[in-house]
Amino acid sequence: RMDNLSGLSNLLDEANKQQEDQEKKAAGAIPLTPADIGGTARGKEDKPKKDKDPNSIWDDDEVAPTDLISTLVIPGDTRKEPEYDISFKQDVGTEDVFLGMSGKDPSSMSCTHIKVAVKLPGTAFKEVQLDVQGNQFIVRSPKFKLAI
């Protein structure tokens, strides 16, 4: 029995020595990280960084340009802004009203419709121009202009 135990001990010692040798060899190597996978990007030049406004929330490149408003609104335009009201609406079923199962709440985050009521007193319907694109629109008439 002693021979078996000493043989097993020698076998484990040899395995430990081999593992220690591999760890020593690996210690001299540079460890890889997830960032090393895929290589480095070539051909990209660093853009000069602009000074950031400490009070700004987003950078200029993070905000989509307002194409419709910038092309249709003239800076020296003297027309008045009409009175308007924005209402948020949502489709609500019985599961929402009685059981609250759909996860909707009364906030505007759960709205499915937006209604904008614009009051244009003294303006005929045929004089009104409406331009809608994406999430912005412009209402124009001879007396009023509204860009949202």
C-alpha cells in the first residue's frame, strides 16, 4: 500500500511541476483582453476634438439636424406665433382600465397619439400651409407661423 501512495504522490508532484512551468512561461507573455480580438482599426484618422460646453447635455454631432424647420422658416419673418395646444392620447382597453395588465401608465411615455390644435383666427382654410416631416411640422398662413 505504501508503494501505491508514494507512486500516486510522485504522479501528482509531476503534474504540479508541469503546471507551474506552464504558468511561468505564460507569465512572461502579454495577456489578451476582449479588446484585442479583431485587431486594430486601420485608416481611421482622429478628428480634432472641439471644446465642449460644460452646460450642454448633448454634443452637436449627437443631435439630428432640423432640416424641415431650418429650410422653411425665414429668420426675419415677422408673422406671429399662433396659440396652440398639444394633447397626448393613448389607446386604452379594459385590461388597462380595470386590471392594468398591459403596463401602460398615464404618462406621456405610454401615449400612442399626439394631437396638436392650432388656433388661426381670421384665416381661411385654403390659406393654411402644413408641412409635416418625421417628428416636426410647420403651419404657415399670411398672419401666423408655427414651427415645432
